[in-house]
Amino acid sequence: YDTSKACMDMLSRSYRHNYGMSVIVTRCSNIYGPGDMNLSRLIPNTIRRALTGEGAMLYSDVNKMEREFIYIDDVVSAYELIATGAFTHAEVNVGGGGPEKIRSVVDKISALCGQDKQPVVINRDPKFKEIQKQYIDSSRLQQFFGWEQKVDLDEGLKRTVEWYIKYYNDGEYS
């Protein structure tokens, strides 16, 4: 994914430069929120596991990792702003409130779900290398348009867990 995303960024900038196309490369931190059914992702999988009585599933090297998360509504508001056409920069980052420890995010989700089981730790091959700290600078959107994240991680996780509770328990979702 990372390589294909970087290639598309370069290809898009090339079209902007060579053909004068109005292209804006947008990079977002880790997007989360209601309706994400990709269970290979940390937040939906952790919620599902907590709601079914299982401990979160974490890799053995997770205690060193930090990621930045942004709630889907904030991403939509940034894209709406970018789509107005007033934004002329070639690249823009859409980020949340800075990096969070993965374990802290898992603990917050577990608490919101009323879950107190310890995470299931999966040993990862030491040859597998993962970026330890990953976050982006969204100051360009803030500086030129006054865009800012409106939903912090705690509120976003609360909203997300509430949606999944309805989805899994009641079959009600919107």
C-alpha cells in the first residue's frame, strides 16, 4: 500500500506539472469511524473483539509504536474544503491531533466497550520492519483555510464504539 500510494503521489504531481492539470495530492493520517468493516485495521478489529468478549489482538512490538488517527467527519470536512477549488497547493496533509501510542488507543477502546481482558499478543518476525512513529503535518490546511480537527480521538472513539454496538448488537446502523 505504501509503495503504491507513493507512486500515485508522484504520478499525480507529474500530470500537474507536465499537463497543467489541477491535481491536489491528499494524504491523511489513519482514518477511523463508523462503518469501517476492514477488520485488518486496528480500531474496527479491536472494537469487534472487545464486543465479542475477546482481548485485543496486538503484535509483540506494538509498545514502541505511535500513530496519528483522524475521525472520518474531519476527513470529509477537509475534502469538502479542498473540493471548493480555492486550494491551489499541490499537496495537502489531513491529520489529527498528533501521535498516540497504539496500546493507549486499544486501552481506550477496551474501556469504552466495558472490556477488561488483556490483549492477545502475536509474536512478529524480527525481520519485519514497521515504522515506529507515524504522523503528518496538516498545518497547510490550517494556515490557509483555518481547517482544524473538530473531533478528538476520545470523542471519535466514543462515537465509533457506539455505532459498532448498534451494528453488532441491534443490527441498527446508519
